[in-house]
Amino acid sequence: MVRAMRRIGDDPLAFLAEQWRRHGDVVQFPIPSPPTYMVSHPDDVRTVLVGRSRDVTKDTIQYRALSRVTGQGLLTANNPVWREHRRILQPAFHADTLPRVAGHTARAASVLVERLIEVGDGGVVDIDAEVMTVALEVVGDSLFGHELGPVADRLAAATLTALGEVVAMARMPLRAPAWIPTPGNRRMARSLAELDAAVTAILAQRAAQGPSDPPDMLDLLQASTLDRREIRDEIVTFLVAGHETVASALTWALVLLGAHPEIADRVAAEADEVLGGLIPLPGTSVPGSSEAVQGSDMSVLAALQVSRAVVDEAMRLHPPAWLITRSTTADMELGGSHVPGGSLVILSPWIVHRHPAVWDEPDEFRPERFLPTGGAIAAPARNAYIPFGAGPRMCIGRDFAYAEAVLCLAMVCRTARLAPTGPPVRALPLVTIRPDRPALMRVTLR
């Protein structure tokens, strides 16, 4: 492991994939404490996340590092705290909130559509930066009733900087304490100050305006017994995780479509048919489009089947959360191997989503895997597709994320063809899978 540290730091995805190919579905790493295993077969992954979910916790280096940013929010909290917070927040993600999410998405994505029209034929955009702004806007509007547009760029930069420091802490847990002013600690402090300032502004606006109607996530938090710090932690959790993961999925979907223009044309044709009566064509008036989408039933999203399939396939190949870790509190059998209590178990959706036991041509971009066949969605083995996790700790915002990503993708593809301007961007495994450089794409208006 000492010899492998540089390889792990340079490309952890390649390192994990190599160990899986060499040693199989259960790999024990030569780490003295805690005993550390990587588990890759879909059935064993389901055992950890679903069947034995009561016998594992998130008390791992990965989530302890992330908690430096999010505190004890829903993403990092251990079971007792998580259970209480999940109960409080669940109504904010009920199915009846999705029309509102779709309306906010239509409004934010319309701004991006106008930006693409303004750039015009032959213009170049960093599509990753663009969809990051859209995702921040949707989170702010949908969950907090707060427009983040004026500070979206600063918040996006603060998020990426903070998550970069989280990765550095997870890879080198013996770093200097937070109170020592190292360059990394100063970067983290500045990012946290930016995020905390956003929380203060959100709370101040709500205090001035009063509760929203219908109640949103912020109302639920303030009506609960949670204290100021716990409310801060949940707001930051959803500011960070709620936009960065969706933006990652959208970026990779658009990058992949740039390499497969024939599939992008299918997305555009479907979007034109489904959205034609709701959202004006590019170059025409866009006000009112968000209200039209919000006022429609959710059959609109259900009808965007090609867009949904592209989003699913993009998350299969580039799962935003590429690494999941759990600490076992009891012995268990995984893949015929004994894994004792007190072990660290590593699960990688990046590997599970390419497991040949389930996926044909696993490295190929084939959205048709997720398209309807015979009147029903062609569901992959449920154990082998986990972009949002699985079991009790599955991401609370899964349906929120789908509504946002599918509608935004459809609106962008309906407006323009996007083509890469240089060599393909590579997957950079940070907290989420990021492009290794700006995802510059050339615009051709439809």
C-alpha cells in the first residue's frame, strides 16, 4: 500500500479497477487497521446497503472529511441523527413537490437557453460552469425560496474549493489541524465563510418574508426542534450536495451527447414534441414557461423518455458519487469471505456500473439500455445501478434530481447542438466525478 500511494493519489479510479480485475469481487487491502475491503459484486453491494444496513454506519474517513463542510447534515450524519433529520425533511421531497421543481428548472434552464442563443453559432461555452449555475438556482428556489443567481458563481467556486480540500483530507487524514493556517486550511476557511454567508442571507430573507406557501424545506427546518447549527448543516448539505451532483450528471450527459450527435438529435426531437406547447421555441419569449410546466401534470417528465435514458446512462458511466464507504458494526459474509465487525467496506458505483455480470459492453454509451421495451422500462438489475445509493440511506433527493436533470437536458438539446472543442475531457474523481478541465463545447443553434 505504501508503494501504491502515489498511484492512488494520481488516479484512484484506475487503481480500484485494477485491484478488482486482478483480485475479484472481494478485495482485502493490506491495511492494518481497520481491516479494509472493496466489495464489487452487485449482490454483495446490496447486502451492505440494504440487507445489512442496520449493521453499518457512515463513521468513515470519507464522511468525517466531508463533515468539515456539511457538519452533521443528512449526507454525513450517523443513524440516530440521520433518522430524525430524514423524518423532518422527507415532506420537502414528496412527489407532489415535483411540479414546483420542474417549474423552477424551466425558469433557470431558460436563462441558459438564452445564453446559448446569445453565444450563437460557433460560440464556445464551458457547459460544466453553465449547468452548475442552473443547478444552484434550482436548489435555491425549490428548497429555500431564495434566488442564488447574484452569488451563484461565488458559491459554485466555494463549493468546488471546499470539496477539493475534503478530497485532500480524505487522502491524507494526518493533515494539520484546522486551526493551523496552512494554505489548505485557509482555502477551506474562505469557502466555509462563503457558504455560511449564503446561509445567513437565506435565513434573513425568510425572516423578512415569512413562511412560503406551500411550505418548503426551509420552513420544515425552522418549524422543527433543530437548533441553529443543525439548520445550518442541512442548508449547507443541500447547497453543496444538492447542486454539485446534479450538475455533474448534466455535464457528463451533455459531454457524451457531444460525442454522439445522433442521440442528441433524438433527445431534441422528443423535447420539441413534448415541450412544444409549454416552453416557447428558442428565440421567442420565454416568460411564462416555468408557470406552464409547473401547472402541467408530471406526464411531461414521464414523456421525456430519451432524455431520462441519457441521464441514466450518463450516471451509469460517470456516477456523481463514485465512492461509497461504510464501517461495519457486526460480522458479515460477503462474496464467500468473512468480513469482521469494525471493518471499512469500500463500494464503487464506478465499478458496479461496469460489472459484466449485468452490463453488456459496459464501457459503451448506450442509453437504449434504459428505454421502454414492451411497454415497461428496461430495468437493469436493481443491485447493479446505484447512482443514488440504495436502501434506507438512498439519496432523499433522487426524484428531485431526475426532474431537474431530465427537463434541463431536454431544453438545452432542443436549443442547440453542443460539440467538443478539443480532446475528450477525462473523469477526475474528487468528491464527485468532475471533468479534469473546463468542458468547452461549441454551439450550433437548431
